[in-house]
Amino acid sequence: MSDTDPKSKRLDFIREIITEDLAQGKHETSITRFPPEPNGYLHLGHAKSICLNFGLAEENAASGAKCHLRFDDTNPAKESEEYVASIKEDVAWLGFDWGEDLYFASDYFEFFYECAVHLIKEGLAYVDLSTLEELRGARGDVNTPGTPTPFREVSVEENLERFVAMREGKFQAGEAVLRAKIDLASSNMNLRDPVLYRVMHEHHHNTGDKWCLYPMYDFAHPLEDALEHITHSLCTLEFENHRPLYDWVIENCPVPSAPRQIEFARLNLTYTVLSKRKLLRLVEEGHVSGWDDPRMPTISGVRRRGYTKEAIQHFCHRIGLTKMNSRSDFALLEDSLRQNLNDVAPRRMAVLDPVKLVLVNYGEDQEEALEVVNNPAHQEEGSREVTLTRELWIERDDFMEDPPKKFFRLGPGRTVRLRGGYCITYVDHKNDESGKLTEVHCEIIPGTIGASPPEGIKCRTAIHWVSAKYAADAEIRLYDRLFVRQNPDKGKPDFIAELNPESLEVVEGAKVEPALATCEPGYICQFERIGYFCADNRDHVAGEKPVFNRSVGLRDSWNG
Ligand code: ATP
Ligand code: MG
């Protein structure tokens, strides 16, 4: 089986470890988690983590495997309910089900606090009242060990008192922190008495004003995992250096289980940025219309653009899992979408740059319902009727006044087929004063529906069309790369300067077949010969205002 086959059985290093752990009886099954912080919308990088963690639960379902959805909501300053709701929606849309296993780290605040008290009692943590500046100065660097502050050797009793005072709100932000007592000389900076708790007088979306001290990620995360009996805690490579601290917390706190942290390379994509902080900036500064702007690499953005969960899952499978950071090609993501939509998207006809075509030997009131197949790749998708009338709209660039030999579309002396209908032969055309084409006149060749033209007439191509009488006007949004460079966030002063000024082109007055005017928002189809499009889930109004987003072209126009 090829490595692009979703059913490929070759195991990645994480699945190897887990399979081995289960075979050796270390665990009965795997319990994983997806732990987003609700401080932004999910992006495609998160999709990689979701497909991995929830994918493992599906693969090991026979032994009772599960994947938890856990909101890592330990920093109230940037978190909100809006983000919680969007994250749930996105995970569910990607096709995954957390069942009963929905958790909030903020529900464990009391337990984190008890663990901190435990560490203080064991002489393994102390309250440090140094200023932030003093703390920074005492850290040392790679070559110099850190220096102890006067608070390192304070008695357990005094530390307990101060920690209670922190909880009671007797300190302001920056006046006190709780630090682990580990090793100020460690070559791993994360072990130089890292901060476990800090004071923050902030309102929390879940716990309200109950707390004014909040745990740091490195302290809270292992405790969350252990409380939930997570067997394998999968995270990105940036946390490799934090693993000794993760293990230290597990070893020294009264926890009910010992999860194992395993790191993998994060997803990076060409021509975009995958960082909530940067995406938030794009939204806040108005460079895009919102988190779900179809140019955004957010799950809600690509969904609005017309991506399917199958395409995203397939893409995540194709990029695989490694320990090496790299940047995946956006074209690979687009290819995954094309592969999926080629199979499932019905074909429809739409003309983006319309010019009038008159069938001069067809009656003014003559009409014919033509049967057109919906998806030649899948006959079972059936067919539909489109109405032929004397006047049609065709694509402006399907006609050339003076065509070169290789141009098989319309021009003087040429015959083409109307998709699903007759072969038609050029008769005449009209230009306006500026020389711009205004009308093409053709004759139908009777008897050519579903049949070849008479001997001696070459008809090499079929063009798409819509009836001028029945077509609806539509707005079409053509999206392009959001950034002009492959790596907009690497070594540049500001990634905003790399935005592509032509990432959105709005086409007004496109002509679409009637079925497209009445489809529901979110409807996905192929505009024949143009690309895949999706009815916009915000602005498209069935029967009133058709608005379509280009999801992806038919061919990769970037890589030739
Ligand atoms: P960002 O850097 O965009 O702010 P984050 O890591 O801070 O992302 P979290 O909400 O903490 O966002 O992430 C939830 C989970 O998603 C984590 O387990 C994290 O490792 C994973 N994740 C985040 N970004 C990526 C990525 N680009 N590729 C793979 N996994 C990712
Ligand atoms: Mg984070």
C-alpha cells in the first residue's frame, strides 16, 4: 500500500510505542487527550493533533480506548466561552466524538492547590517574593548556574502561610510566585526552580472570581493528565525540554497515575501561519474578515472555504508523524481536497466571465430539457435537467477571434459541443467599438446530442454554458494564498508585511444554473471546468443571493 493510502498499515513512531506498551501489558488500552487552551479558534495544526489523539481512540476502540477533550483553561486573561464553543464545534465537525469525556482543567484548581501544598510540606516548593526583575537576574544562563534568592531556604511553615496569603488575595500580580525547588545549576533551564503558580487577579470564564492565583502550564498539565489517567500525553516538540519537569511533577505529587509525554513535530504549512497569536492579530487588525474568513487556516475558515473533514483527515494522514520540524506544502492540502471532491462533488455549470451566445437556428421560444450527468466519476450520483434556450451565457475566454491551432474552443470555423447537448458551429460574432466581444452567433447541428457530429466536422471539446433565460446572477469569491511567501513568519520583521494583497478577488455578475441559486449554504460542488466551490455559510441566501467561495481550482496552478 502506498503511503498516501489512508488505510496504510505502516506504524509511525508514536503508534509503535503505544502498540508496544499495550502488548507488554503496561496499559490495558490507550487514553489520549486533545487539550486546547480556549484562547482562539482551532487551526490546521490542531487538526493534526486531533486526528492523532482521536484517531488512536478509534483504532484502539476494541480495548476500550478513549480520547478526552480537555480545555486547558488555566490562564483566564485570554480565554473565553466563545472559544470554548467554537472548539467543540470544530472537533465535532472533524468527525470526532469525545462522548462523556469533556473536561475543564479549571475544575481541578483545588487539586492543583493541594499538590502545591504537598510540595511545600515536602520542602520541594517555596514562595518567592522577589521582584520579576530579581527573578530574571537570578536565573543565570547556559554557562552560569542560577543563584538562590533569600526565599529558597525559608521554613515550611512560613511558606505555607505565604501560599495561603497568595490564595487569599494578599498579593498583587508580580509580588509573589510559588517555585519548585529542583536544581538551580541544571543545564535544563526548565529545572532551575521553575514557577508553579502566579498571582493574577482575573475573572475566569468557569470559576469566576474564586481564584486569584493560577498554575503554570508545566505544573498543571501533568497533573491534569494524571488525574484523567491519560496513558500517552502527546504534544509538540517545543515541550521536549519540559519533559523532565513533567516527570518531576508526576514523581513528587500525590497523583493517581503516571502518564508518559511523547513529542512530535508540529504542523507548519507554506503560505500561511499556524499560531493562534498571529491569527488573532490578523483578525484584530482587520486583515481578514474574522476567524472564519475562508483564507484563514482555521478549521472554521477552511470549512467555510469548502474543505471537507475527509480531505483534512486524509491530509493529516499523508503528512505523517515525525520528530523533525518541517513545513508541509499547502498544495498537498489542496490536493487532498481535490481528490476527495473529485469523488463526491456534483458537477454544476457556472459562467464567471459571461458573454452572450446566440443559437441562430434555434427558435425564440424553443426550449429543451437536457439530461446532464452530475458526476462522471460516479454514475450513481445521477443526472439533472438543464434547459437549453436560444440565448446562453458562455465563458468569455472560450472564444477567440483568431485562435491558434491548439485552441479547440470556439472561434471562426470552429465547432464545439455544449456540455450535455448539441455540437454547435460558429456563424458570426460582434464586438463593441473598443473591440471587446459582445456576442457570439452559432448554429446547432441537429441530431448531435449524445452522438458524434457528421463526418468531416471536428468537435474536440465541450464547453460549459447556462441559459440566459434561466440563469441566476451570483457573486463568486476567488481566494488565493493569504501570504506571498512560503514562510511568512520566518526571519522577517513582521509577517503582516508578507500578506498577499490579491488574496481575494470578488466576481460580481457571474451566471449560474438555477439549481445553484436555490442550494443551501455550505453546498459544495464542482463548477465544470473551473474548480470546486462552496456556497458561503454566512452570506449565501438560497433563492435570493447566491454567493460562492472557490475552495480550490481543478489543477494546481502554483506548482505548474
Ligand atoms: P498556538 O501555538 O497556535 O497558540 P498552542 O499549542 O498554544 O497553539 P493549544 O491550544 O495549547 O495551542 O494546543 C492544543 C493542542 O494542539 C496541543 O496539544 C498542541 O500541541 C497541539 N498543536 C498546536 N499547534 C499545533 C501544530 N501546529 N501542529 C500540531 N499540533 C499542534
Ligand atoms: Mg499553548
